[in-house]
Amino acid sequence: MDILLQQLINGLVLGSIYALIALGYTMVYGILELINFAHGEVTMIGAMVCIAILHALLPGSGLPVVLILALGVGGAVLVCMLLGLGIERVAYRPLRRAPRLTALITAIGVSIVLQNVAMLVWGKQYVSFPGVLDIHRYEFGGASITNLQIAIVALALLIMLALLVIVYRTRLGRAMRATAQSPDLAALMGVNPDVIIALTFAIGAALAAVAGVMVAIYYGLAHYYMGFLLGLKAFSAAVLGGIGNLGGAMLGGLLLGIVESLGAGYIGPLTGGFLGSNYQDVFAFFVLILVLVFRPSGLLGERVGERA
Amino acid sequence: MQIHRNPRVLAVSLLALGLLAAGCSKKTETAKTADGELIVRIGSVAPLSGPQAHLGKDNDNGVRLAAEEANARGVTLGGQKVRFEVVSEDDQADPKTATIVAQKLVDEKVNGVIGHLNSGASIPAAKIYYDAGIPEISPSATAIKYTEQGFNTTFRTMTNDRQQGRVLGEFAVKNMGAKRVAIIDDRTAYGQGLADEVATAVQAAGGEVVAREYTTDKATDFTAILTAIKAKQPGVVFFGGMDPQAAPMVKQMQSLGVKAKFLGGDGVQTTEFIKLAGSAGAIVTASSPGLPIDSMPGGKQFREKFTAKYGPIQNYAPYAYDATNAMIKAMELAGSAEPAKYLAELPKVHFTGVTGEIGFDSKGDVTGGAITLYHIVDGKWKAVETVLSGSGTGKK
């Protein structure tokens, strides 16, 4: 029982990070029906920028650690928002009326460019996140959780809540939902779709930046290639929950994290040692396939007609 | 392929072919220096570009130092004074490039090869040297498979992963006092090979492998497998893999409250690991093949000679130096630099090199190899114990 509880905690932490990144995929898809494959790389840039700021400020600036950390996160969010705006303006806006495949391939191109830029700037080595935090461990019911894990889950949930408030309770959110339904009609109602789409990219990128910082703190390192796998997992989470649906991305992210965790922990005993924990990812994607076979539009997704 | 019908093109092609043939035939002649010394060419292959270039250059310098010393000393083979020349090639640490440069060295008819640096590059290249009958001594490849391909031309001066795995497994049970050992590997040829050897050695030493878990060489989250391991209450967690995985793994062991020591191989024993693991590195013991340079029989002297010429030693230069000397000694025994003749003498070579006793067993593994275990003290790896591993194939 304590093992199950521990695996659920492990999965929850991983899942809340997936969920934050998945939201970026799902928001862009909801408005443009574009899968922004560069989103994973934005997460990576967020992690890298935060680490760079920390390394620059930590030795001898005399500032309190909390302030430096806040500056690091703030800097990462700012850089990623600008990056999101830039990607949209340079790579996607000129192709908005082009066939969807063109934009998809462009997205993959942007992802490769970002990876290589990061490799040139930060090198091929893993970069370490400075050990600025005091990690405390709490035991309960035979399982343990650290203050860092609690902070990650709490912050992720808070950000998701804030996003829901923005989308469903503000003028900006209403404009976003209107643009998602029909950009042309929204324009007739006085909404500027270009601005709204750009803002959607910026918000998604900000979420990705926070997630990237979380990954870097949690695992203590970052790497120019880390965005690829993270992006792939988060994209799967978005599809699992029903792409284009905000609640779906959150649910999908959390579920994927937990399934992965339980899969790695129990696949050995369940198959009598026939399959080991090296099948962790296989297990997660098997669940994804199973869900999509029975619910092709994802758990919370609605079947929508193809839009031309 | 398009066939040239134009006679002019044909003529030019033939001319080019002729020139090429002429260029080749020139190389097959036995070259001599102005003083009538016979030139013996030793190929030296390592990554000379890319992220491992510093290690590659280090190996190359080790070969050069040995060749220069032999030249200064003056070596006579079968009554003929010889002069050693080093032919350096860059394999970029890439298996495909390794086979290309190996073929190039074979075509140039070098007398022997010191290299390659990486196991992944040495293994495919070994076949090319074997087919040409040219001896190859790697100063740094540790993968078991390197000497197990059935090639009599393949040797190494570095202890292999089997020898390392045995020492690690025994160390976990006997020195760290763990009756229960959990083993994780990253499913790469290196990680899996090392982990399998450790598992065997743990059982042989009377310990029990209570968990066998797997990850990949790209993963960063190990909480799930570590939770499963925690329930089995091991005294030691062994990881066969590299530092980018080991560092977060050690951190996650702490945050999950796994009360076990962490043991790793040479993929973990890096300066990078210390940086990435931070304070969590306190529970870590890791091994590295060979001796710390100051414990080597000729270590101090070698360091002075080498540093004066090439700057600080990176890692494997002493092994490259010993490998080159082993090759030269075999040539002296045979009285010839002909690969076919001195190859038979290589297994008989025995001498005290910089790194220790150098000799080869029937597979070409070094017989006197050592494994050293390290702890992290004040942000640096500090040697705690050196174990002589004995032969890689025979007795302990």
C-alpha cells in the first residue's frame, strides 16, 4: 500500500509537469489546429535561461536566494514569451492560409533550429541546476514527499486554475474562445485574431517556461535535447485528454504521469518478471493507444468536424 | 552508373586511374630515411575532433612519446636500424568513421595500430585490422566484446568491463557490507554488460540481487523504479550507465528516502558527475579501470616527461604509452616489424610499464590490470582502494 501511495506521488509530480506543457499544445491546437512541435524546445529554452540567470547571479551578487530564483523564473518566462511570439510571427503567421502539412513541417524545422541554437549557446554537455534549495523530506503512511515536490504540484495546479480563469472569465479569454470557433467571425465582432493568436502562443510559452524550470530544479540538470522527449510525452498527454480541450490536457498530463509511474513500478511483478521496467514507456503508450481506439477524440475531447 | 561514351572523358578517367595506381604503388615500397634507417609506421587512432578531442589527443601524445623515446634510444630489428613514425587518424568517436580510417591505415600498410579510444569504435575496426593481419592494441576500450570477436590481432592495455564488474560486485558485498544489492542498467552495451557482470559477482560473493531494474540513457526520472527498489531494502544500489542518469538518480534516492549506498562504474566516475550530483554525491562510490596516476609504478616519472612536452595528462595517455611500448617490444622479440612476424610475439611480451605489469592473455586482454574505487571528498574523486583484477578470462 505504501508503495502504491509513493508511486501515485511520483506520478502526480511528473504528471503536473506534463500537464503544464500539454496545455501549450492544446491551446495552440484549439485555435489554429496546428501541432506546434517546437513547444518542447521552448520548455528546454526556459530551463536553460533560468539556469544561466542563476549561474550569473548566484556568486557574489549578495541578493537573497529567493529573489534570485524569482528573477530566474521571471527571466525564463519573459524570454520564452518573446520566443513564442517570435516563432508565431516568423514561422507560422506567413503560413496561416497554407496547407496544414506545411505548417506542421515548419514546426518540426523550428524545433530543430531551436535545439541547435541551444547546443551552440550552452554546449552539448548537461548543465547542472545550482543546488540553491534546501530539500526537506516528509514521511507519511510509509511514503515520502519533499517540499520541492509539493511546491511543483501546488504551483502547477495554481497556474492551471489561473489559466482557466483567464480563458473562461476574462474578455481576453472570451476573445480566445471566439477565435477558436471562427477567426473570421471573431474579426467581424471586433476581435483582432492576429493579436489573440500571438497572445495564445505567448501564454503557452510562459507555461512551458515554468514547466522547464520545474524539470531543471527537480532533476537538477538540463540539456539541449531534453525538450524532445518532454514535448513528445506532453503532446501524447494532450491527445490522451482530447487535444484542443484545456481540462483534457490537465487530465491527460496527470494520467500519463501516473500511468508511467505505476507501469514502471508494477509491470515486472504483473508479468512475473517477463517484462521489466525498461518497458515503462511502452506501457504508457499502450494505454494511450487503448484510449484512442475506444475514444478517438481523447478522454474529454468532442468529436468535431474537420475544418478546412 | 553512367558510362562515358565521350573518348576524351574516357582518356581523362584512365589517366586519373593511372595516377591513382601510381600513388598507391609508391606507398607499398619500404620507405627508408636518408641515413638508411627503415621506417616503421604505427597508426594512432582516436577522436581528434568533437567533444572527446581532448581525450583523443591525450592518447595520441602517449603514442608519440613512446615512439620518440624508442627513436632516441635507437631500435634495431634484424640488424636493420629502424625509425618509428606515428600516423595519426581521427575516428570522431564514431563507429562508422572508425571503419573508414581503419581501412585507410590498412591501405597505407601501417605496421601496427594503437587505438581506438572508444569501445564502440574499436569493435568494428578490429575486424578490418584482423582481415589485414595488422595488430591493434587499444589503450582505453573496456567493452568485453572487443576481445571476444575471435581475432588474434586484437589486444588492449586497459582492464575490461568483466574485470571491472567482478571487482564492483565483490566490493559491494565484502567492503560495503551489503547482502542485498539492487541493480539498474541503462540498456546500452556498456551499461548492460557491466551490470550483468556485477550481478554475477554479487551472487558469487554470497550476496543477493534483490531487484533488477532498467532505464534508458536518455531518462531523467527514476522515481518509479527507485520506489520499487526501496521496498526491497537493499544495502547498495548499483547503476550501470553514465553520469547524466546517475546524478539525478542519486538525488531521487535521497528524496525518496532510499537508505542505500550508491555504486557506479567508470561512466559515473567523472568530474561532470560531481557537478551534477552536488551534495547527493556523498553516498557514491565509483570505480575506474586502472590506477590513479600517482599510484602507477612509473607514474610520477611519466607525468614529468609527458607534462613537459604536451601539458597535463587527461586520462589514458599512460595506457597508450604502454601499448606502444608493448608493440615495439614484440617487434624487437621478432626482430621484424612485419605484422605477420611480430604478431606471434605479442602474447609473449611481458614487462613493467608505466601503468603496471603489461602482458596479454589468450584473448588479448591485459593480465595485470587494476581497478580503483573512488569516493567524493571535498568535490573531488579520491581513491579509496585499488584492486588488482587478474586476468580478464581466467582466475580472479
